[in-house]
Amino acid sequence: MIVASYSCLSYLIPPWPIRSNSGRRNTSRRAAVSQITSAESNPLVQQTNIRRCNCYDMYKEVIPFSEAWSWQKSIVEKRKTLIDINEDCSDTLIVLQHQPVYTLGTASSENNLNFDIKDPPLPLYQTERGGEVTYHGPGQLLLYPIMNLRFQKMDLHWYMRALEEVVIRVLSSTFSLKASRVDGLTGVWVGDKKLAAIGIRVSKWLTYHGLALNVSTDLSPFSRIIPCGIKDRGVGSIKELLRESNGLSSTSGYHDDNDDDGKLIDIAHESLLKEFCEVFQLELCHQSVSILRSPDK
Amino acid sequence: MALRIWASSTANALKLSTATRPHFSPLSRCFSSVLDGFKYANSHEWVKHERSLATIGITDHAQDHLGEVVFVDLPETGGSVTKATGFGAVESVKATSDINSPISGEIVEVNSKLSETPGLINSSPYEDGWMIKVKPSNPSELESLMGAKEYTKFCEEEDAAH
């Protein structure tokens, strides 16, 4: 069992009856509490039935894909054991950035690669998630929720739409970008540009892998692939769209570009966590990331 | 307010009315077929036991909820399966899901048509969409599976709860 010191952040979450009461919680008893920053200062936190979500937040770190993938699989195995004995008490969320990498899903086609699969320009991983090839790299925020859908809605379509909803709300409320879904094309779009890609794996209603949101990502590696197998649409980032809407060209540089990118990532990260909690009705409990890295987890 | 925005945007995406609580599973789940004479696991796989061979696949209810299956990952012949443990995966809607074996045994045949035509799982979940044939190592495991009536009730309860 993982035991560590943690701080709990609880966000105001009004009852959201779209996810029906599974019997495990009673939304009518949920009190409207003020946003708090520490669990012990508000006794009402313990009285609500909001599900706990352990959060390993490395959003400023650039982690190798293989390491994060290994963490996920390890957590999934532990959670499955808890599920089997009916003691799966909290969900998990990992937040980070990746070093440049291409990843494939279970059904990914080599036709969507503009390079020889035996000689990729970047590390390439064949994963067990759904979806086609995509690129991950610095400036892109990854959310890896490991969610027991028995505590949400046992419906994969709903889960994908809910992940999209998190990003749509972030783009709209924080960046005033009009984001939308496209029928039949999972992901989040602004116009004909995809800002967030989604691909997941489900095992006994436990999900992993997740979503990737382009904040200040260098988009050029996407040109070596047909992202997600979609030929006639492009990929965008929050930074690119904000520049366009401010009338700046993509090449107009400013000496404090890195600072601005850092701020964009900070703002996007904060909004992502807030909307994630709201959509999935969760209370984040921040865990020390050293737990993931220690050999005896 | 947040609820209305969520419902409205989702409803627009799915062309549903916002008057009722949005849900994304097709109504046809009420009419998913369940066949007599088959046994069913609560993870929505079926088993047809004939003489010494058990054929395994996923149910009409399962394929209906998954949507269009675009990829099926199956094991090799000669391998083994263990009850309630994953033996393969199906991909749909950018989500790949484990398939769990309802019984333990040795895999004697795998449906090779599914690699070319994964949609057989949608169009014919109990016949052409069969996945593996297994020689059961412990036939008593079949006794703990559900029959058609029990499975139908299980699906109704599961759908009603969500």
C-alpha cells in the first residue's frame, strides 16, 4: 500500500447529475463548500462523497515516455488488485510533459508515418492505447488519469466525451478559445486544428493513457506523421492560436519567449486540474512524485 | 449553469435533445440479443460449450456499447487462458479494451478473419465474430457463469445504474 505525506486540494464542485448516482455516493448530501487549500481547515471535506484522486503532478518536468508508461502500468496492476478485493478507494492522475517521442496505438498503421518505422527520427513506442500515431514533446501537457469507471459511468463513449469536455472548458474559460468536438473524430478542435489528442486503454473498467494538450509545443514534428490518421486537418497549439488572435505572426519573436511559454503552461495546468476535478467530481490529493520513482512502491 | 453548458455542447455534438439527461449509449442496447444455451460472464463475454470445446466471444450488449470495432488483438493458438484474466483486446472510439476469458484452458483455434474484418464482432457477435476456441481445463468453471435470463437481467441493471 502506498503511504506518503500529501496535501489535499479541494475544489468547489457543485452536484453534476449527468453522471448518475451509482449508489456509491449521494450527491444530494454534497455541501457547497468554499474553495480551500488545506483539508484540515474545513471539516466539511470529510462529509462530502467526492471521490479522492491521488495526483502525481510533474507538469513542469519533461519525462521520458518509457518511464511514465512504466509508472502507469505499475499503478494499473496495483489498482486491479484493489478492485478485486473491493478496496479501490481513489483514482490516480499523472500530469507531466514528455521528451520528444512518437507513439502508436494498438491499430496504428505504418501508412500514417512519413518515415521508415525501422529508422524513426525520434523514439517510437507501440503502446496498448487506442488511436493512431501521435507526437509528444515539451510544451505539451499530458494528463494520464487512471480512473475506475465503476465510480463514474461505465461507458467508454461518455469517458472520451468527458475528457474532451475538460479541455473544451479550459480553452474556453481560460483562453477564450472556441473549442469543439467533431463528430467521429475524438479530440478537441479549434476550427480545423486539433489542440488535444486522446487515446486510452481500458481493463476491467480501469482506464489509463489519456490526453495530450498542445500549449506551447513545437508543432514541426507533427509534419513527419499523419497525426491520428487524419489527413485533411492540422494540429494547433494554444500559443499559436493566441498569437494569431493577437495579430502576431508565428515568427515574431520576443526575447522572453521562454518565460511566456512557462506562464502559458502554468495557466493551462492550473485550469486543466480545476476542470478535471469539476468534470469528474474528484478531490485531488497531491502525492510526492518520489513514490513513483522509488523501487519499492 | 455549468450543467446546461455541458449538456448543450454535448447534445449539439451528438444531436440529442437537452430536455433529457444526455447519455451517449445508443438506445438499441435495450434490444441487444442474448442467446439461450450460451453462458455469460459479467465482463460481457459469452461461452458456447459443445462437447469438449468452448467457443468464446463478446456479447451483443458489449459490441453495442463499444461502437465500431476497428481492431482486435488475439493470442496465438497453443497458448492458454485463465478465467477472469485478459486474453486479448478490442479497439473502438480510440479506446482499446481488454477481453477477459470466462474460463481457463488451452487455445486450440483463433478466428483469423477478425484481423482483416474486425467489424464481424459488431455485425455477428455470436457467430462470425467468435474470437477463440478453448479446450476447458476446468469445466466446472462454466457452472459459475450466468445463463441467458440472468445475463439479460444483469445488463438491464448495469445500464439502469449508469
